[in-house]
Amino acid sequence: MKKIYTAFLFVCAISVGNAQKVYLKQSFDKPTFDGTTTFIADGDFYGPTNGGLAYSSAFSSPTPDSTQFTYIGTSASSIGVDSIVPDGNGGYALMLEKQSGASNAASLVRTALFDSVAAPTFLKISFDLTPGEFSASKAANSFYCTIGVLTDTMKSESSATTLNTRLAISPNGGATNIFRLRDPATPATMGVDSFTTGSKYTITYVLNNGDTSLYHTYQAPDGTLDSVLGGHWDAWITTSGGVSTKELSGRKIVNKSVPMQNVRFLVTNGPQVSYILDNVLVTDGAIATLPVSLSKFEANKINNTTATVSWTVANAVNVKQFEVTKSIDGASFKTIGTVSFGTAKSYSFTDASLTTGNSYYRLTTIDKNGSTHYSNVVAIVNKASGIAGLSLAPNLVRNTAVLSISSAKQDNIAVTVYDFAGRIVLQKTIAISAGNNRTSTDFSSLKAGSYLLKVVSSDGSIQTSRFEKL
């Protein structure tokens, strides 16, 4: 029987080095407070729940900078309240509270343009939220994250001329202290899972107001790549334990003609309830103009002189063709073949010049405007001993990641992780077989930061890879 040795990366992203643009960044910690200033540089203001005042006017001096909120408001009768409360970790957060009534609200808004030239077509919004307790009778009360051309009023922004779209965090069908993410469009759609009040969650809201025929790829909260079609949005929720779930997928934007000029956080409608907000971040999505993402990239050894390189496209935007490149040292790559992009999802190329030793393969994607982008590297070991092609997926690790490596023989490899200062923080031995190996590896004991992964075989072959722990 002919043996086939395979080296592959399970999830591979063609990436570019675009810098993330921050449109808004706001926390509510309190370094100083003089008792009179409505708003200071990092976003501090006080409300009646801790002896301060309720505010319903524009910010006073100093003026917030270009990445902060520009308006905090309550209802005219202060039935809706914005106030600073402890966040439980030695800092502070913002509580938006609805005390009574049906038409009043507590809110805050970024009223300045996100971009001085034009409103963006893609936004990634994340924020920490702790829903307060409520009973079944308070089912009408919701927290809204609203996008559009918003005014400094305390009403729900539902006008056809001001609303692009909005996400709601709502009580779940009248159940006590249970909520879900919700698309409040008609008909309203609830997220998949139910969550309990009193716990902090991170909500991630991803909006694509661009061409309705094109996808935009983004870094998902679970560390993988995902994509959303133009004219649609996704919503994720991440628990305090770091588990991320996409609760709403591909929901339609209400009115694409309304630009994504600013954002409003709002508590309105229904009886008393409160929501605690913190760590608001609005960016352009971190990974822009990605032409393609791959769900599989493989290099298969057929015999001592032949290998097959194959890949499967998950999402593709503006792609013209692929170039298969090869290296014998893992550094200098030469093109060995070209494959045109078409309607198919799966592609392959045969390398009839496999040589003894390590062979490294990388895919170059060329888009229609001539830009080039590179995949990660996969390898084949075509010799009696040694290892090659170490990779870790995802490269942004929360708790576990898949370690992939190709080996010439069955072996026990030493796995060592070093922190940024060069200290050993994790060591283990993993048994591998000849050919490709994929092992789920636990990194939950590591603190957030940058690390170097080093793998050494019994014959002294070394492979390294860098990764980030979230």
C-alpha cells in the first residue's frame, strides 16, 4: 500500500498588514474628580447612584478627543440616568439606568463623524456589558447599540432617515433574569443562546455597509477568521470564561443608504432596569481588504519524487489567480505553478520535482488590482529523520490551539514555550507519528502576551513559531 504523508494547516488566512484604525475608544475609570467637571479626558462623569449629579447636556470642558464619546444624555426629567459605578475590579464603569416611564432614556453618543472624509463602510464594535436584574414584567426593556446619523436626543433612533441598523440586548421572552442578543428588525430575531443577568459579557458587533456582492473578512472573537456579506451584520457574545459564540449571523442592515456616521448606546422603553457598560472599542475591523481565506491548505507526499499541493477557498473577494511557491530552506520561495481563480472552492497543483529533504510550500494570492498576499507555510519531510512545517492554529490563542507538524518518523518531540523575556513558561513531550500530526494543545495557564513555541525532535531538529495568547 502506498503511504501518503500530509502536511497541512487546518485554518489558513491570507493576510495583509493593514493597521487597525480606531474610531472610538472609551473606558470609564476615574483617576481624578473635582466634583464640578461634567466630563474629563478619559470619560468620567457622575450620577445620583453614588452621590453625584445626573447630566443631560453636552460635555463641558475639556472637549473629548476624536476617539471618545461626544454626548452623554438622560431624559429631561432625569428618569433615565447615566452614572459611574465600580466595575468590581478596582476601576469604574458606566451604568445606563431606566427608572420608570415609557418614553425616557439614558444614553450616550459619538456624534462626530467616524472619519473626517466619509463615513466608513465597515465597523467592528466591541463593549463589555453587565445586564442588571429584571423580572418577566420588564420584558419590553432593552439595551441598544445603534448605528446611523444620530442626534443628541434621548429617543430610540428608529427613523428611516437616521437609522442604519441596531443590535438589542433584550429579556428573553419574559423570563426572569435571562436575556439574548436580538435583531429588533421586523420580524425581530433572537440569538441562539440564553444568558443570565448579573454577569459581564463582551459583545462584538460587526457591520458591513459595503457592496452587497462582496464579503468582508474579519478577526472573530474566538481567534478565527469570519466574513460578512455587504449589507449585513454579525453579532458575537463572549463569556467571562473566554468562550465566544456567534449568536446572530448575516442579519440584514435596515437602511444601507444611511451612512454609518456615529454610534449610540441607549436604554429605553419599559420599566426600571439597568445595564453597566465599559471598554467600548470601535475600529475598522483590523483585517481589511482580505482577498481570500482558506479553510484548508495541504501538501501531500505521493512518492519520493511527487507531491500534491491543494487548498479550499472559504471566502474570496477580487481574486485573479494563485501562485504555488516552493522553498528548500523555508525562507527563499520560487514560483512552481500558477492556477487561475474560478467558481470552484477547491484547487490543486502537482509538484513533480520533490527532492530529498524538507520541502516548504506557500500560496500567493494575486488580486485583480495586482496586489499580492501570502498564506502560511506547510512542509513535507522527504528523508529518514527530522521535522518540519510547525504551525499553530489559531495563531491568536485563547485556551487551546492545534499544533501541526510533519515528521519523517515516529518520535517523541519536546515542546517548550518561552515568554517575551526568554523564560520557560511551559514544557511537555508529545508523541507523534510519521507524516503529518495535529495535536490539540492546552495553553490556558499562560497569561496574555507574546510567546515563542519551540519543538525539538529526538535527532535534534528544531522548529519554532510565534503566537499571541489572548
